[in-house]
Amino acid sequence: MCMDTTDTSYTSGHLEEALDRVHASGPEREGWLSNHAPMVVEALTAHGRAGSVHRWLDLYQDKLEDFPDRIAPVTDDNWPSALGDPRRMADWTDYFSRSLAERPWKSVLAEWWPRLLPGLYGGATHTVIRVGHAVRALEAHANAPRLTELAHALGYWAARHQPVTGLVELPGAPTAADSLEVVPAIEPGHVGFRNRLAAVRRLPGWAHDVTDPDTAKERLTELVRAATHRYATHGHGEPTMLVHAATAPNAVLRTLDSLPRDQWVPSLHAAWTASAAVTSMYAPPAPVAYVPPARLTAEEVVERALAHGDEHVIKLTDTALDIGDEQALAAALRSVELSEPLT
């Protein structure tokens, strides 16, 4: 079930109010953990739960920290030296705020997407995920708070930009599901996303022969479906982090229609590497059979996710509803079972 952006809840003003609250806070907390509030309030609003965003924010409020201090302005001339410097989050946000005030948002996005795409692993992929939510909101209705959110999202991505290089390509499989199945797990003993990512050395190739933009979009859709379905049977490997194997490529997929078509193919390849890397980093020793406790409608699954409250549960449910089939909804319910609720 895809989001209906004609729903009046998406233009009720609740999202704008929530984003104004969130923008007083920084993109991270406790030194590295991501602020999920802007992504969650957009997801809830997109699925007709705008009236719940302030109540959810009240529960999440203690996880928000003050916006970071500025160091020095990022400019068109010095930006390469500031790329990937997490101390410069406020400087990068200011830069994109100025850019978006001067030019159409799609023009800014098209310029920066290929620069940022190689580093979408930064912030445990939350950087590109936040951009995906911001783009969906702007496609539905462009206004000042939503443009500000895109500035914050792009600024976060630029500051946490983290490429992955030196991967050895292994044989893949024809389908995304089968290729995810042959992703090798990293050696045990690595703690934390950055250390685990550094331990990823080998990944299977997939869809490397794709050169047509429309085919790239089809394959990316296939990847999002496969990674979401896989969570139902493999999410116990790490219930929080394995969500990103699906939500990161879905953020890329959501952004494609706002980008020039010549950026679609490289977007597919980057999304595959991100999904496969997360799969490698948190793979369980073995899958488990999973049958949901009840056959629920999409609306009922959203209500379960909202009642649970965990930010990753809500975001995986958001992606599952984009797919809309029974196995995707089962994955969302599995995340409810595996995750600690927000209280």
C-alpha cells in the first residue's frame, strides 16, 4: 500500500509543527546515534497518523539534544575539505539552507546527490534515509519547514559522508533475494556500526549489467521488496540494524523520481552495496520460520507500529506499506515482536 499524498493529514500542518520542534535539535545524540524524529514524524504523517506526531515526539523528546555549534562557513569553494567532517554539521546545514533559499530544491538535490551517494553509509545509513523522507514530503507539498528539513538532512549526510572502498566482488545471483542469501557474514567480534562496516571485505555483485534507468528503478524496487521480506526470517540477527537493509535502499528508491534519470543507475548500485553490507554486518547464524500471529490489514499494522512506538519499527512499517504484500506486513509485525517499545 503506497502512501496517499492526497490525504488531508499530509497537508494538515501537523508535520510542519513537528519539524519546527525537531529543527531545534541536532541530527545526533550521545556523540553518534541518529535523531530519528524527523523521519518518524514524516512517516506517521504520510500514513494518515498526523494527529499522533506530537504525542510521539513527547515520548521521544528526552532523546533529542541541542543543535551543534558552528565552526566556520562551508562555501562553494571549500566544501571538499569539510565533506565527511562530523564537527561541521551546523556549517553544512547552513550551507544547504542558503542553497535551497537561492535555487529550486530539485536543482540542489541533483547537484549534490552524486557527490554524496558514495558516502551513504555514514550515520549507519540514516543520512540517506532522512533525505528520502524529506524528498517525499517535498514532492507532496513544498513549503518552508519541509525545505528546512531537506537542508538538515543533506547537511547531516555531508557531515557524516563515509565511503566504502576496496571491496572484493563475489559471484552473485540473478535475483536480489538470492544475492542477499549468499552475502557472507563478517567475522565475529566487531562491535559498533563503524567497526563492523570496516570488517566488510567481500560482497556479491548484483545488477551490475543494468544500464537503463527504468530497469534500474525496477531492480531497486525488487531489492527493497527482497530486503523487507528477509527481515521476517532474519531480523533476529540484530532487530534494529537489519531494518536498514530495507529502509536505506527504499530511501534511494523514493528519491529517484526527483533526480535526473542519468543518476538512477548509480543509485541502484550504491543501494545494493549498502543493503548487502548491512546484511553482512548483522547476519544471524540461521533464519527462522515466521508466521505472523494474525492476518492484519495495512491500517492495523500501522496501528500496531504506532502503539509500539520504536522508531525503527515505525520506519520499517513505512517501507513495508510501500510494498504492501503479506510478507512485507509480516516483516513489520516481526519488528514489533523483536524490538523494545518506546515508553
